[in-house]
Amino acid sequence: MDGGVLPFHFINTVYAWKGENLYEYLKTYDELLEWCHKVKIFPSPQLDQLREYALKHPKNKELAFEQIKNARNILYRFFSGIAGPGIEQSILQQYNILLSKALVHFEWKPSKNALLFSIKKNETDLLLPLWKIIQSSHQLLLDKEDYKIKECSQCGWIFLDETRNNSRRWCNTATCGSVEKMQRYYQKKLNLRIYRKGAEVRYKSRIT
């Protein structure tokens, strides 16, 4: 849960976007629902309803899961573009298509003190977790400045930098931060060894 917000938690359900992806955290639709429970994306009764519907429609479940994983890739490339050199036009178009599909599943409802924008009642669309994630990503873009959205320089996970001086570089300083610092340390030692070896060669050539 190093992303800071729901859409980034979802993007970060792979071991790494940079280098080799050693592990996939969402291998089935059922695991996706377990993840939804973990991040409290929906109340338990709604998740149970989705689980029961998925059990009765296995082909639809597999198709929905593939669409959700494809959307995760689009979300990664979209926010990676915001954090980095810019968003590819094709990715922006794909994100906007996802957004338009997601928002039709939401409506304003009265709550205790205000209106609440939430999923329509009795929805059984197997893509509901994705629509909630897309809606959350849209709200994030409305609420937060782009410069707070960052990509871990080590693994590629996306995270929201809420530090005071906007200085966070890694998804987690205890994992990716330590690895990168160690890599820099050994590279520095290697460079120093090469430099000393070169200096020794130059010195011997001068005295012979």
C-alpha cells in the first residue's frame, strides 16, 4: 500500500514495472475481489454479490479480468506519463474512453449532510472494481497537483508524494530506497577502483 491512493494501489499490484516483473499479485478475478476487500473498495455485501455473480458466469468473469488487467497497463502508462516526460496521445485517448465508461455507473445520492457520488444501487457489472478505480483516479486529478504524482525510480511503482518539500523519490525508502542507495554505493566504489587502477598505470608508465 505504498501508492497512497486507490488507483496507485491498483497500479502497484505487480512486483515491478521497471526491469523484470517477478510476481503478479492479481492472478485471478477472485484474487482481485480479495484485494478489493483489503483496500475496502466496496462493502462486504456488494463484494459477495459480485463473487456470486462471477461464480455463475465464469466466461464473463475471465473476460472482465482480462479487461481489468489491460486497464491497469493503461493506468500505469497514463500516470507514468504525468510523473515523467508526458502522456502519449494514444494513452490519453484510452484513458478518456475508460473514464466515459466508468462514470455512467455512478450517480449522486443523498447522505446525512451532503450529496454522495457513488455506484448505482444493485449493480452487478463484473467491471465495477475497475469503474471505481477509474472514478477515483479522476477525482485524484481534480484534487491533487500533477507534481505530487511520482514514479519510483527503482521499481516503477506510482505514488503520491505528500511530503512537505516534495522530495520523495521511492515508493518505499526501506525497500527500493535501500536498494538504490546500495547500488550507488557499489558503483561509487567500482568507479574509485577503476580510477585508482588507471592512476597506477599512468604512474608506472611515467617512471619506466
